[in-house]
Amino acid sequence: MPQSDSHTSTATRTRIDVKEPPMFRVIYINDDTTSVDFVIASLVEHFDYTADSAEKITLDIHEAGAAVVAILPYEIAEQKGIEITMAARAQGYPLQIKLEPNT
């Protein structure tokens, strides 16, 4: 006579709600010392802008006093801000970068 298996197997499903990371605006603040060439180069290098679009954004920063250059998850925005600030300081520029929640 075959033996019956008295063990029952139950599968449990765990639901994990994954939220999108909060997004932050990376804002360049205009100053009278940081060169236009440095700002353009930083936009091209760190945010993959074309030279033409970086030049337009640089003009916007100059005319308006500040401009949003990217909207990124906080950790990435913070890292780019640190990298660009360090590069600016290494060249003697006081460029300020601000992060704000993108509400």
C-alpha cells in the first residue's frame, strides 16, 4: 500500500513596496569669479550636456543668478555636487551648488 505524505507545503509571498528614490534639483549659483568655460565644461563632463546646451544653461545661470541643471536621485545629486565643488575649488573657483527636493 502506498504511503501518503502527511506534510503540506505552503508558499508564502512577501510583498515589498519599492518606492522611487526622492528626486533632487541640482542648482548652480552664479558668482563673479567662476569662469564660463569651467561651468560649461562641468555641465558637459558631469551631466552629459552638449557644448551648445551647456553654453545656453551657463547663460541662464548668469542672467537669472541660478539655474537647475539636473534632477536626480539624492545620492547621485549629492555625489555630483561634491565632485563639481571639489573640481571648482581645485581651480580656485567659488562655484556654489545647491540641492533642493524636486516637489
